[in-house]
Amino acid sequence: MLPNIAWSIVHLTPVVIFCFQALPVSLVYLFSAVSILPYFFPNSHFNRFVIGRSAGFYKKIGIGLIQKYTQDGPVIYRLIRKKFPGYKVLDGKKEMKKQLSKTYFFEKFPAALLLFFLLATWYALVHNQTGWAVIITINNVFYNVYPILLQQYIRLRIYALISRMEISGVNKYRRGSE
């Protein structure tokens, strides 16, 4: 939890400073209103913006490495399994569907902020504040784009797992968890 808060402070602080210094309040409200739109999109909408069709693509751009250290990554799960040896993340189709839904939920927040950051960047560029545009763009990539790509990567891995289970006829997948 603490790393998430620190990560948020690092990436949101410059944008907040820019908004207080450069943006009229009316535009902050307008950009905020536009930015909440992703929350109203159906999950299927997010499937249109998937940039990679294989886990290999995401690994090449560093998403696999980032995923190792996130709250849903293998490092954290190993620590949990030390304390609770029988713990399993995806133990059947029902859990896999829940995890898939969770990835869409976790994609909507950075998608909303991505829009806000893009609008703030646009404003900075229009008003010849290139330094701010660069700072906001860098923060946008690390705070919003990478988390969106991470959720896409996780979905690809879950779909691949489901495929393998269906092909091999794993009983755990078929045991009434529909």
C-alpha cells in the first residue's frame, strides 16, 4: 500500500502543481468531466485498444518485469504462499473470470487519468509551456500507460491459461466453477 501511495505522489504532484499554476479552474473541471468517461465504457471497449497480441510483446517493453513487483505479481504471491501454503490465485474458471473483471476495473482508473494528463499536456503545448508538457507526458507514460499495458498483459496470460486448461482438459477448470 505504501509503495502505491509513494508512486502516486511522485507522478501526480507535478500535474497538480501545473493545474494550480497554469490551468483555469473551469478547465480543470472540464478536463475532469471528460476524464471520467472511461468509467462508463463497457469492458469490451478496452479490448479495442490492446496494442500487443502476445505476452512476448509486453515482455519486450518491460511489462513482464514490472508485473513481478506489483500487488498481483509473483513476488507478492510467493510471500503470501510462505504464510499460507495452500493459497492459489486462479483456482478454477470462476476465479479466472473474477480476475479478468478485475483487470478491466484496474484499467479504467489509469485510462481516466491518461485522458486528463493528455488534456493537460495539450494545454501546456498550446500555451508554449513545453517543459510542463514533457514532464506531464513522462508521468503519463509511467503512471498511466504502463499500468494499462500491465492489465492487457495480465488478460493475455489469463486467456492463455484458460486455453491451455481447455486443451489439456484439466479437471480443476471444469469442476462446476462456471
